[in-house]
Amino acid sequence: MAILGEHSLPEIVVAMPSYVTFTSEGPIVGEKAKFHASENQAETVFNMKRVLGKKHEELRFAPFKMTSDEDENVVIMDKFSPEYVLSVILKEMKQVADAKLNTDIKDAVMTVPSNFTDL
């Protein structure tokens, strides 16, 4: 997440890996989740931006469980949509940015690089 800083130049406020580990205590997001991925692959998801809008049959192997619903939409770990996983990441990013900037961010723009490959 970046803001327009001095002289309208972008300034990075929050950068975190797009990893989420789902635990019985709740989700772990970012660097901590990426660390947990080596120990807990089945419960750690990543690359959700590459899954958005895809049907299950369009996706290749992933180390976490992906199934599909009756409309062939992707379901992560039998219960989460890719949109939900991304919302968990965005919520965490907002909380970190709010704390770092000492304000409640109300508006944001999300971009996705055009040069990523399919999962």
C-alpha cells in the first residue's frame, strides 16, 4: 500500500506477502503466514489474485486444497472463496497502514500487475 507523499511522489506504507494461514485461533497474514507455509502447507494459501475469476478446471496444482462448487467456482480448503481470502489480506493491510499513519484510511485504490502468470 502506498500514499502520495511529499511532492506527490508515492511512498510505500505497507508491503506484505499475500499469504494467509488459517488456524483455529483465526487467520495469520503476511510474513508470519509465509513462514508458516513451510510447516503448514495445507492451511496456508497464497496467490489468490491469480485465482480470482477462474473456474476450477482452469487452475493447475497448488499446495493447498482447491475444490469447486456447483458452478465450478474455486473453493479454498472446502470453505473459503478467493475473494474472502483477499479480503482478509486487505483488512490486515488497512489495519497496519492505519496504525502506521495514525489515521483511519477511508479510500484506497488496488492495482494488480499485468505481468503475472497463472497459478
